[in-house]
Amino acid sequence: MQSLFHELRRYLAVYKSAPSLVAPMDHKRRKSNDSATGRYSTTSKLSCFTTSHKSSWEVEKDKFEKMDLEDKRRHYSCGNKFITFDKDNFPRFFGKGVRNSVKDKMCIWRGDITCLEVDAIVNAANKNLWGGGGVDGAIHIAAGKLLKKETDKRYPDGCPTGEARITSGYRLPAKHVIHAVGPKDASEKMLRRCYRNVLRLVDEHKLKSVAFPCIATGIYGYPNDSAAKVAVETVYSWLKNRSEDSSDCFIIFCVYLKLDEDIYKELMQKLPAESQELAGKANYDDSGEQHTNTHESTSPESREAT
């Protein structure tokens, strides 16, 4: 019985000394008692004693979203290399006669998408939203670890192919990141759906400037020229079909390779004049299915003849 009593005393002694055992690396811990809240806090190298019950990414997200622009710029991972959005700074390549309402809202820019100070940049993400190689990895590194914490918390099931999810930009110059998962099998339908779902989020969040990378052309293996054609067609059709009061969104096709710049330049130069329609006079529904808006015959015989 006496030995049991001694064991109990020793256990209590260890329990009372637990805080000093948890953070032994900090010998200058300071204790304070907040009289207003009654909270006890310790200044130590272990942040778990000082954080609130709110998740760190939520705290930081609130902080970044409430910052004025000058304060936020001091946190950019790219330092002072950010590029302020101004449509006059971006080169545009268009065919003669394209109507201005669309022409003024599309451009090509070659450079680092993580340096663009826009409302949102699009990430060519994987299904898990974990970050990876190419532009996906670059965006996660530039935004910081809180980006993955937000995707893990808000989207634990990831994102299916052809869909998109939105998060904060954190240490990126961009306010938001839209994560879009392209197809691995070069499916035009799924790639078009991917762009459409991104553009739906653009509308929902009333974004005014958005930069697209070349989705699915990296390790996913989608041919560069075919992927660019889907991108230009889908965005152009979306801009043309928007209502006048919501048409003030500017789209940037951000490319990294000279090859992609040349492909997009050629496609933009072939855009039709205002009196003409996009290739095939096509609009695309949310599933990526093509619908023809034309007064010409759409019978199998007429299509075969063309």
C-alpha cells in the first residue's frame, strides 16, 4: 500500500512538471494571465500554446483578405517582382475585325503566373489538390503551406477531373487560386468542361481579371495545340455570350514556353470578325457538349457535305 502511495505521488509530480518537459528548448518562457479572458498563455517556440481554436489557415486567410494592397505586397513570395494587372501592359494578337468588346478582354502573356497581381490565377491541379510538378508545384510553393491546409480542410475529397475549386492566394499576388483538374486521356469534352467550371467560379465570385495556364499539357500529355484551341474557343464563346452588365472580365492566357506563345498567337489571329461566329458557330453547355447555333441545315447529309 505504501509503495502504491509513493507511485501516485511520483505520477503527480511528473504531471505538474509536464509544461516544462513539453518545451525544454525555451528556458525563457514567460507566463501571463489575461484578466479579461482568463486565458493562460506561454511564450515558447511551440505555437500550440498560443494559437486560438480557429485553424491557422482560417486566421491567415482572414488576415490576408482584410489587408490593404500595400500591406499585402510586403508578404508576396515574389518580393517586388510582381506584375500589376493592366490590360494595356499585355500584348494582344487578334485577327482583323474582331469586335472590341471581346478583343479588349483577351490577351496572351508569356511569363511566371505566380507573379501576376490579378483577381485569380488558375492552377493546373491534380485530383488530390496536393500540389505536384510544373505550374501546380510552383503555385503551391509561392502561396505557402497554408494553401494546402485550406484545400485539405475545405476539399478533403479533392477535385474530380473536369471540375474546379477556389481558395485564397495567401502569399501570391493573386487574390484567389482556382484549382482545375484537366484530363489525362486528352478528352476534349473533359478539358472544355474544366474551362467552363473555372469560368462559372469567375462569375460566382465576380472576378475581374483571371490568368489561365496551359491546362493538361504537362505530364498529363494533352497536345499543346489542341489544348490551346479548346481554351481559346471556350473563353471566347463565354465572353461573347455574357450579358453587357457582367462583361468586364479580362482573361489572360499565361504561357511559359515559346511554343505555346506561338500556338496561342496563331489561334488569336484566326478569331473571326464580329459578323462571323466562332469555329463551328458553337456554344458549349456545362458538360462540355457542343451545340450548334446556326440557321444552316444540321442534318447528317449537310454535315457530310461540308
